[in-house]
Amino acid sequence: MLGEARQNLRPFEAFEGSLRDAEGHLHILVAEARRSLSFRWWHSLTEMENEMRATGPTEAVLETTRDLDQRGVAEILSAIHGEDHSAWLAVGKVLPQLAEAVDVLTCTLAGGGRWFNAGAGTSGRMGTLDAAEVPPTFGMREGCVQAVIAGGPRALTRAVEGAEDDAQAGAFELRERGLAAGDALLALSASGTTPFTLGCLEAAHEVGARTIALTCDPNSPLAEAAEISIAPLVGPEVIAGSTRMKGGLAQKMVLHLLSTTVMVRLGCVSGNLMTHLRPASAKLRDRAERIVQMLSNVDAAQAARLLDAADGDTEGAVALARRQAGQ
């Protein structure tokens, strides 16, 4: 009876054996497929990286953040913060080129010329921001520092697709504003290859305006075509190609280094006080009164009266106080 039962189980055992064999073959096939897919993925990634390297350092892949999407919040923040430090170091290495640019821009403004910042995307926004802050901070005449951004004013708050690829648009805008030989152009592009910015540079060359490039690739067309090249080499971004990060940070540092130093050289600062500011808000009015107090040795009420008598002109209020004191 037992022998008969075992005889009846043999077909099931045979089936189980076949099933195990099939399962083994399936594991082999899956492993092979994974290896094949992995090879193809890696091959594709390698091709992509080679292409990115060929286009310049701003498109290269940062090896130390390949696993960024697998990290926790603290680790991501630490990685970004650590890389930001490299932007500061890179700017420090180009201070001699900044000094050259300061001389050019100071002479341009002192001679009645204008300073134009031109760029697209993050570069254009940074250039526009710095240009907008010069008149109220340093009391410079409107229009002495201007900005041209790809896509126009709407590009300040949103991306304007394709605007950076129009090489003629920037050149046209500069011509419309009467760019001339007595002016200076600061052309901004992290990659140094943006057609809009290169078009602006060409327009400046056509009229004999002074040209300065601000880029993160010292070997880029922009760097090679400008009279002065400021090229902080910040290296690959934490997220490959996202030049709003280190690239944008380096450009912001260079811009405020240039504008502040130029304004100091033009006499818009007394000591380290902004004596030429325009007190257009309550905060700036308070600051202007404190400056008058410090430089004129008067009390708050007297400083306010002097500022009113000078029509809000901080430097004029200080001069009035000195005249009244017989200095």
C-alpha cells in the first residue's frame, strides 16, 4: 500500500523538480538582464558625462554628490554648504582681474559713460539686481548703471524659454539704449557660451565700448573675446549644470565687489558710511540721520532738521552742519 502511494507521488516529484529547474533558469535570465541593463545604463551615463565635460566645467558631474538623492536633509545641506565655500575661494583667486575691471568701470562712470550688465537667466537676474541697487545706495544718477536681461523684465520673475538663445536680442537692446565708445559692458554667463550674452559683447565691440566678461569657464568664448576676463573656476555644481548654485553665488560676489569698490573710488562713501544714500524709506531716513549725527557731532533732532534743510541730501546735510559750525 505504502509502495503504491510512493509510486503515485513520483509524477508530482518530477513536476517539482522541473519547476525548480525553471526557477533556476529564470534567476539566471533575470541576472543577465540586470547586467545588460546596468551596462547599457552605465554606458549611456558615461556618454552623457563625456558630452558634458566637452561643453565646459559648468556642465561636468560632481563625483562627491552622485548619491545626493539618497542622502538625508542634513547631509544635503552640508554638501551644498561645503561646495559654496569653493565659490568664495574661486573669487579670491581672480581679485587681480577684478582690480583691472574696477579701474575701467571707475574711469567710465567718472567720464560720464554708463556701465551695462548683460546676461540671461540667473546671470541676468544677478546683474539686474546689482544695477538696481547702485542709485539708492550710493546716490548715483539714474541710468549710469543699467542692466539688460534676456527675455526682458518678465524674465526677472519667471523663465522665458529660448530667450538666451537669441544672439541678436541683446545687441538690439544695447543699440536702442545708445551704447557708445564711452560706455562699458559687463557680460555675464556662467558657461561663457550663452548666445544672448555673446551678442551683447559683439555689439560692444562694434562701437568700441570697454568689455569685461564674468564667467565660470576661463576657456569659454566669452572669456576669450572680452578685454578683461573675470573667471572664477567654481567647478561642477552639486546638481550637475545648475549654475544658479555656485556659479550664481560667485557672480553675486563679483558684482558687489565691483560695484562697491567702484563707488568707494568715486567718493560715494565717507569712511565706511554711505553718505550719498537716498533716504527713500523710513529705514533709510533713520540711517541718514544717524550718519549726519556721527559726521557732524549733532543730536538726533538737529540731524533731522539739517536733513530737511538739505532736501534729504545726506552729504548736503553734513556740509550744512560744517558751515554752520564755521568749519
